[in-house]
Amino acid sequence: MTDMPTPRHPRPGGVLTAARERLLRPLAIALALYGGLVLLVVTALTMVNVTGVALDALVRPLGGSVPGLAGYEEVVALLIGGGALAFLPYCQLRYGHVAVDLFTLRAPRAFNAALDRLSLALTALLALFLGGSMIVGMAEARADGVISSVRAWPEWPFWLPGIVALLAWSATAAVMAAAPPGPEAAGSHYPHAGTPGNADG
């Protein structure tokens, strides 16, 4: 006889599923939107800078000049680091990372499920290690007073989005390794993802 969930005895994975849906999913979406905003800003800065360079080439023979954006390269470098990492939690949540299943296509389903959960656990550890390394690097940059060469902006605040993204990626992968898969897992390359009928979302 199957045990029915009660307020004092929730069904297995219920807490992790709630954490995934109520905490990690909104955080992953917010980070992805931030990453998209960063890409829009970088695209706009690039368009302005390229336009300035093109106009400068046109008016220079006439004795004129059109300056480009001062510190364009360093601003882009500061923004893009955290912006690129911001997509990783949402990509992980959607089972969007590339998986090579050439050697596991004919393996038993239980073996593939265990292998997938192991890879998720290792991914969580890797992301946690990278996040910890970035925290150390940010602390050192702040202590040393590192600033950008042209704009003279302190660099350490630009590390924060990347750190949040990596820690969120780690938490997402860890929860996915232990919790029942969400509804978006159906049809993915993860053998333990299940189908819409049995996915716990």
C-alpha cells in the first residue's frame, strides 16, 4: 500500500521539488533576464562604438574626427563575464546542456538514471568550486583596490553577478540530482526525466 503524503510526512522529494519551483526557478529566470539585459547593453555599446569609428573614417579626410566610446573594451569585458554566467542556472534547469549519450543509448534505464544523477552531482560540485574561487578572487581584487584602466571603475562589484550565478547553478544541479524531475524534463536527453504523466512538477 502506497503511503499518502501528509503535512507532517510529505512525499519523498517534496521539499526539494518546492525549493526548485519556488526558489531556484524564479532565481534562474531572473538571472537569465539579467544576462539578456547585459547582452542588449553590450550590443548597443558595440553599435555606438562601431558607428563612431565608421564616421571618424569618413570625416577624418576632411579634417574632422568622431571619438569612439572611451573604455569600450573594458566596459564590455566587465559586463560580459557575469552576463554569460547568468544563463547557466536556467539552462541547467531546462536540461539544456549538451549531453553525449553515444555509449549509453543501449544501457539499462536504471544505469542511465544513476549516471545522470551522478553527473548532476559532479556539476554541482564544479559550479560550487568555481563560485568559491570567484569569491576569493573578488575579495583579493577589492583588497588590492583593482580598478579599470580607462574608466577607473572598481572591478570587484562586477564579479557579484557571476558569483550569484555560479552558486545558483550549483544549487540547481544539486537539487536536480536529488529531487524528482520537473515537467520540462520530459523529452530531454536525461533518461530519468520521465514523461509528463509521471513528472513531479
